[in-house]
Amino acid sequence: MSTAVAVVLLLAVVAYAVFGGADFGAGFWDLTAGGPDRGEHPRDMIEHSIGPVWEANHVWLIFIFVILWTSFPEAYASITLTLFVPLTIAALGIVLRGASFAFRKAVITLRYRRMFGAGFAASSVLVPYCMGAVAGGIASGRVPAGGQAGDPVHSWINPTSVLGGVLAVAAVAYLAAVYLVWDARRLSDNEMTEYFRRRAVVAAALVGVLGVVGIFVLRADAPYLFQGLTSRALPLVILGTLCGAGALILLVRDAARGGRLLAVVAVASVIVGWAVAQWPYILPETLTFSAAAAPTGTLTAMLVVVVLAALIVVPAFILLFVLHERGLLPEEGVGGA
Amino acid sequence: MTTTLSALTAIVLVNPVPWARAQMAFTLAFHIILVPLGVSWAFMTLIANYRGLRHSDRAALILAQRWSKFMAVTFAVGAVTGTVLTFEFGLLWPRFMGQWGEVFGVPFGFEGLFFFTEAIFIAIYLFGWRRLRPWAHFWTGVPIVLAGIFGSISVVAANAWMNAPTGFTLDSNGNVVDVDPIRVIFNDSMPWQAAHMLVAAYLVGGFLIASVYAVGMLRGRRDRYHYLGFVIAFTVGAVATPIQMGVGDGLARWVYSNQPVKFAAIELVPTTESDAPETLLGHLNENYTVSGGIPIPGLASWLSDPSTGKQTVVQGLTAVPPDQRPTVQQINIVHLCWDIMVGLGTLLFLLAVWYAVSWIFRRRMPQTKWFLRAAAVAGIVAVLTMEAGWVVTEVGRQPWIVYGHMRVEDAVTANTGVWITFFAVVILYALLGTTTILVLRGMGRRFRQTKGFTDHDTPYGPSALTEASTEAHADAGEAVG
């Protein structure tokens, strides 16, 4: 039963990366859009694109935490004790991001706009970096079992964490660029389509390079993960690589469809690959999922939640999606009333 | 070198308990203000929406549409502060979550479900104004109300479990070996606490929103739009107030029976006695004598159980060892906050009575400026009442984090840098709070500047507004500021 809950946890992580990640990635492009004049058009585009879903994607993150602390409490205690610093920075970054994104719209003068714009953009990069570093710390076996605190510094400043952090920033930037290409095309904004298409290609190439570098980093720094990635998770790694390459080709050739799906599958298969590679451990080589699992009653309750979610949330989500696709929910940013 | 080292040691050795407690209290105090808006605003919006459709009332429709937009902003801010809270459970209280997460956490699974549903339907309702059929659109708002109700019940169930921990079995080492999720969620304290918080959400939400329109009316904007905004919200708050007094009374009796130490702190009863007085204000001294205040003889005993009247025995603070009761300072906080909650709640009740009497005898709301002035303050007063009540239940539980099972100092993180995160959180939340108010004001101003609604913004199809009503709607925006 702990396996079923672990799968649910994995799906939530994938959903957060795919949906929430793009929000963060948009902030990255905001940061790199240049001066107030040059960057105005892309910034407007970004604002338009994430305005309606402002911060709602944190639902996935909350769900991840809830699953962790109910179903694998021992691992959760170890993680929060050990990785206190990056998790705190991520939490503060989420507040800063939410506040400064809205603040930027509310203030008039350019100086303040820039200040809060910088806050929004910087925290958009900081949060995924910290999340990636946390993932790196866990994956490389630096979080001890038993609700104990590990090394408060080296648990998140180490080769695998740096790789995880940089990879997370690059991946969300890539996803966001791909989504923004699609959005711009829908709005028939050729200039922005081209603008973000070029950036998506660069980001995709960067993710590829990081992947190659990662092979060497993980072999030296996270042997258990490396071994998993090169054996039982290998099909997923290959799938991710193929999808990533396919998406890159579609982007370079400026194809109208397919790119978005391939990009999502590429990112998702890397995350699933990570999970398969460190299986059966939640904290590699010290604590397995089944050993960390809560009593049956709690796990059952969580699976009931998932079933209810399938019965309530999924139809609601489909309704939202259908209404949106039929154009019955005209876009109207929350702040742009 | 030595000085740097000792300075460093001083920083490193700061006791995390008070800072963790302060940070948790601060972030919860902030979040709890957003809760009533998330829970009850949708209900009020639907009342306006219903009126607008049923009676072809354009002002009501525009009110509903604007409320839905403000609501979406407060929901988004609530999502951010709620996310921070989920971080904090682990970052500040890892030992609590490590040992009890599998029990305490269960209600949060269901809360996540309702929160998700709420988010989806807020999006549909918010963006569906122009293109959905009017009644279909109205019905997409109903799940928001239901999800808000069940979501808040789920969260309060978790807090109630900390007061009345049930639904688990421990082995000889004190580890949880078996969990009964039903007993965890439906713990003994849950029905009373959930009802109390739910009614509070409607009470506070109603008075808070009404106060904005009261200010607008005091500034001379006496149009239909303001009238509706005030009457709908204030009526919800006024109806909730007497219900809340009944629920609160029931909860207090539950505390009397099940958490005698908290009850003794509330009533400031040092030693076990019958004929215990109800002390208004006053404080407890270090030697457990009560100074100051106005004692009303026998009332605390009588209220605890009217059937035995003054003979009812109230357990005193000294009946348990000092390490199992709150500190004197905490006891005084609990007692003062209790007085604030009951006192301010009574004032709100009197205001609600004034409003009700006017409706019953004159068939209209009170017309005097003094009523509007009182209503303008009632929003803040309601928030303070709720905050005070929450302090009573949280501080009154000390020194326990899980009543009778785990103490706060055994739950806290080992990280000694919490004082730094505390200050960072305070600064960021100040920024977030300012942002929220500025954004809401900015939206109000924009509503005003567009001179009512352009075609683009008109709910349910066109029909140009007359010049007069356009003016009225233009003013409405300002009220929100």
C-alpha cells in the first residue's frame, strides 16, 4: 500500500513541476528580458500568460507536503530538519514572488515597478533552485533516517544539489518558454512567438548539456542514483532524451503542434526516472518507502482522498478545461479587472 | 577572533522555542484574517448574484461581479500564506510532524481536496461572467461555498485533534502503530470547534465587508450599489452573531469538561472551588492570587453547568503540577483574550440587535450616522474578536502541542536560526499585506475610472448603463479603498 501512496506522491511532484514549474520559469524570462523598454513586450506577454492562475499552482506543493507528512512522517521530519535552510528560502521566496508580482501591477512609478519586478523575477529563480537542491540532497543520500538532522550545509551545497538546482531552473525556464511560444502563437503575436521560440531552443540545449554533465556528477557523487539511472530507470532516461530531442527539433523547425506535449513528457520522464532510480528508498540507502510508511489507517485515508479527488477534482478540472477551450472563460486577469 | 566566536555562539545558541512559536503565531494570525473572506465571501456574492438574476437588479449583478474579482485576490493571497504554513509545520515542528504527522495530518488530506475544488470553481466563476448562461454561471459558484465550508472544517478538525487527540494506538515506546482516520477527524473537540470557526468565518466576513460599504455610505455614497453591498454583508454578520454566542457557550462547556486547565486559565480560577466568580479583567500574580478586575460571584460556576448552579465545582490551576499548566504570563494572556472575545462579541451582538429591531419595526436599516459609524468599526472589531478567540484556544493548551501527549518544547526544530527566519517572515508578510490592500484599492480605483462597466465588462450581455447609474457604480469602486 505504501507503494500506491508513493506513486501518488510522484504524480504530485510531476504535476507541480509541469504546471507550477512553468510559472517559475516565466519569472526567469522576466528577469532576463532586459531594460524597461526592451523588455516591456515580453513582460506584458508573461504577465498576460500567468495572471489568471496567479499562485494557484501551489495547490500541488501543499499536496506533496500533506502526503509526505501523513504517509512518510519519519522521512518528512528528517528532510525538514536537515534541509531547513533551502526549504526556508523557498518558502520565503514563494511569499516574495506572490507579493511582488501583484505589487508590480499596483504601483505606477517605474522605479518601484523595477524594484518589485526584480523581486518577482529573482524569487522565481531562487525557489526552483532551492527545490532542485533539496531534491539533490535527498537523492544523493545526504538526509539521514530516523527523524535526525543531517549536515545543515553540505546537505544542500554539494555537487548533486547544485546540479539539481541548476537543472530545475533550466527545466522550468524551458517549459515556460515552450508554453509562451504556444500562447503567443494563439494570440497571433509573431514577434513574441519568435522571441520565445529562440529562448526555448537555447534552454532546451542547456538542459541537454546539463544532462550530459549530470552523468559525470552523479557517478562521482550519488552512486546509488547513478546505478539506478543506468539500469532500471534507463528506459525512462532514454524516453526523456528522445522526447527532449524531438521537442528541440520541432522548435527549431518552428512546428505548430506537438512541441508542448513532448517537452512535458521529457520533463516528466526525468522526474519519474529519478524516483525509479532511487527506489525502494525514500531517503537513499537509509530509509525505504515501506519502512517510512505510516500505519495502514492513514495510508487508506490518503488513498480515499485520491479516489475522491478522481471523482470530484478531475471532473471539475475537465469542466474548467473544456469551458476554457470553448472560449467560454474569456481571459481576464485577476488584477486587470 | 574570540569575540567573533562568542558572538557567533550567541547567535547559534538562541533558543528556537519562543521564536518558532512567535513565527507560527504570526503567520497563523495573518492567515486567519483571509480565511473568513475565502469561506463566506462566495456565499454573499451568490446572494447578490441571485438577486441580480431573480429581480433583474443590475446593481446587484455588478456587485456580485466585483466581489468575485476581489475574492479571487484574497484567495490567491490565502493560497500563498497557506503554502507557507505547510512549510512551517515541518520546518518549525519537525518532531511533532515526525511523530504525529500520520495522525494529525489526515484531515489535511481532505482539506487539500476541498481547496483544489474551490480553486477550480473560483476560476470558472470568475472568468465565466461574460460567456456562460446566467443561471449555469450562478450554479458554478455553489461548489465554492461548499468547498469553503468543508475545507475550513477539515483544518479545524486537525486543530481540534491537538486539543482532543484520539484515533490512534501507541506501542510501548510511544510510537504510533495504528490509526483510525474517522476517529482522528471526528475527534471529541471537532464538532464544537469546527462550528465555532465556521460561524466565525461568516460573522467576520460579513462585518468586515459591510464595514467597507459603511465607510462609503458615510462619505455620502448612498446609492443602491452601496446599499446592497452593506445590507447583504451586514445581514450575514448579524445573523451569525447570536448563533455564535450559542456555539461559543457550548464549546466553553466542552472545555470545562475536557480541558479543565484551559478553563481555569480562562476563568482565572487558582484553586479548585465551587461558587467560582467570573472575573472581568484583572490578572493573576506569580503567587497565584488574583488582583484587580470585577468579580461577579458564582457566575463562572453557574455558567459551567446551570443545572447545578453555584454549586458547580471548577477545577483550579493549582490542581495540576506547574509543568502541566501554562505559565502565569500565558494564563494572563488567555484570560485577557477571553475577556476581549466575549466583550467585543457582545458589542457586535448589540449592534446586530439594533439592526434587527430597525428592520422589524421600521422595515429598513437604521438611518443614523452613528449606526454607520459603529458598522464601519465593526469589521476590525470582528477580526480582533476572532484573533482573541484563537489565542484563547492556542495559548490555553500550553504547554502541550498534543494535549496530554507531547509538549511544545519536544516538538520544536533543533535549528537555532529560527529567530532570523522570524524577522524575514515579518518583513515579507508586511510586504504581502501592503500589496494585498494596494491591489484591492487599485482594483476599486480602476472600477471607478472606467465609469462603471464598459461593454467588455458587463455581466450577462449588454444594455448600456444610464448616466446616473454609471456615476453610482463609479463611486462604488472607491468604497473598497
